[in-house]
Amino acid sequence: MDLKQIQELIKMVNKSNIGELTVEQKDIKITIKQKEEKITQVISAPTQSVQSSFQPAPQQITATTVVTTDDKPVAVASNLITIKSPMIGTFYKKQGPGKPDFVSIGDDVSPGKVVCIIEAMKLFNEIECEVKGKIIKVLVEDATPVEYDQPLFLVEPN
Amino acid sequence: MPQLPASSILGFPFVELQSIDSTNKYAMNLVHTGMASHGMAIFAHAQTAGRGQRNKTWSSESGKNIALSLIVNPFPLKTFENFKIICCVSVAIANFLKKYAGDEIKIKWPNDIYWRDRKAGGVLIENIIKTGKVSSGNWQWAVIGIGININQTNFPVELPNPVSLKQITGKEFNTIELAKELCAELTTFFNDLISKNNNFLYEQYCNLLYKKDEKVKFKKGNRIFEAKILGVSETGQLITQHAIEERFDFGEIEWLLEKV
């Protein structure tokens, strides 16, 4: 098993909801563990070292999800809710050029509130919030590609 | 409990407006205010701010064309099946136009309607998706905006190769009657999409594909290249071949069509 395959495995685990994966071959045994809270991956700085010795390429884990980060890990209430992208596409935070953002940091949101548009295959998808709370963080830049399940917003429920 | 569409007839009720900024915007407002029902059609004789794809406008002479938005409940389709609705709508429009304009009606990937090398119509689909427990989201509504050139014979010069049904056939049409006929066509295809689990619509789409097996110029970033169009994948990617086979998502490449 080479480094690339291990990286692929980490990516796979990271995207899934598997807590732990062990692969055993002739002379090697690898265990990849997810951190308990996915949210902590989002807010932790990419340079932060990862504790587990079983993770050969820790940067891979954070790099896929971290878009905006602070220099040091931020203490965040563990009850934060992540709004994730339901599809692959292009993320837009406003209806069109010159229009206001659907939501900004500090805005209150409630179920049914449109938070962004994701354009996929020439289809324009208005993404509605399902929770009531306050937008704490916008994790993606306007007009950039997003992956399926990629965190878009952090919401503090109320 | 998943909610089944109350009625499978598209185009009922049929709301006729003399003038509106955009039928899609009107329809989206109905959805947002809880006033929408499955099958509702919004027709406008004139659009003052018709919308095309993002950042583009759809211009159309007042009283001469079809500007129609349909509100549908896409259940049980999932968000990742969105190309199916593109197939369904494009194939329905193409079949409808073929009755008048003949077999030279084609679908230009992903969802423009062409006659020979000229654009006769376009589609703009907007969806409402709820995030939540289902990670792929919950597809609540689709608003299908359709613009078709019917009786217009003078077009602004900046439009790339437009054509109307009147220019193709030499005849004048009643736009309301045509729009209702189109709704009937869409009803048939939409019900097929929802009830039958087969590839019929996708196969039809592939059969109607504009420039299939022909060489076309594309632009990707700064690179201009010529490639043969082999087809479209079941998820909606354009499959082309030059030295190697490549697949593109919409937005990755631009068509470079010659002015006719």
C-alpha cells in the first residue's frame, strides 16, 4: 500500500460517516479514526498537528473541509449545526450581481430561509435552511465550486 | 410522509399575465409565499426583465412569444437525478416543436432548443431544496421556465443566431394556444418521468442531441479546441473526443458556434 492509497482511504473515511476503519495487509495494519465532532475539523487550523499516529497525512483531513480558518483553534460550542451542500455545483451567496447576500454572519435564520444558491448542470438550486438559529460562519467563497456534503455554514441554534 | 402531487396535469391552473418582470420570478414568489400548487403555469405576453442563465437576460418582443413557467413537485426524484428533469423538459419541448418545424429540431446540450444552427428556445430551471436529515437534500419544488420564439421576426443583432417558429414555417401562431399545447406535451413526458423507471427520456435526449458525431469548437479557459461530440452521459456530462475522450460538466466549457 503506497502513500497515495492511504491518502485516498483518509479522504474516503473523511467523507463518510464511518467512525473508524482498519485495513490489514501482509506487513501493514492501518487504522483511520474520525474525530468525534466533524465540526471541529471545520474550525481547526490546517497547521494544527493531529494527535493520532495512525494518520499519516493529517493535512488531507482538514484541507478538504477548511475554507476559512483562524490561526488558532477556536473554542466553539459543540451544539453548532453545519449546513452542508446537498450536491456538487457552484456556490452563490447572492441572487445575482449587485444583489445582497442571502445571509451574512450574525443573521438569524429559520426553516424555509434561503441561504444560498448552488448551480449544477445549469439548474439553479435555492438551498433552504431547516434550522432556527444564527449564522456564525460562512465557510465558502462566492462563486466557487462545492462538493457534495461540503460544509457551507455554521449555525448556532436557538 | 412524502407528498404525492395532487394533480399530474401540468398547466392547471393556467395564469395568463399581460406583462410581468419575469414569469420565473413570479412563480418562485408563489412558492416562497406558500401559494404554489403542482402543475401551475404562469404565462406572460410580455416580460420586462426575462431571465436567462445566471447574469444573462432573455429578451423577447412583447406579445409575440411564449414565456412560460411551470411549477412542479418533483417527488420522488432525488436532487442527484436533476439531469432527468432536464431530459424530460428538453425532450418535451423538442417533440412539441417538431410537430410544426419538422425533424431539424435538436437539443443543444444541456437544454437549448435549436432548429438547424439557430436557437428557437431556452430553458431555465430553478429548484427549492431543503437541507436537513437527508444529506442529498429534499427537493421541494422545481420552477421550469421556458422561452420559445414564436411570431417574432426581428431580433436584436447581438443575439447569436435566433429563429422563431414563424420564420421556420411562414405562419403566424396563437401563443396562448401553443403554450397550452406545450403544457399537454410536458404533462405526458413528466408523468412518464415520475411513473416509469426506464431510460426512454435519456435515449430520446441522446437521439435529439445537436451536433452529435460532429466536430465542434469549444473554449475551456484560454484553450480553444475542436472535438467530436460523442454523446451525453446519464448524469448529464457532455462526452467529447479529440485525441482522448473527455467529459465536461456544464460551465466548464463554452461552445464557439459560427454566426449563420
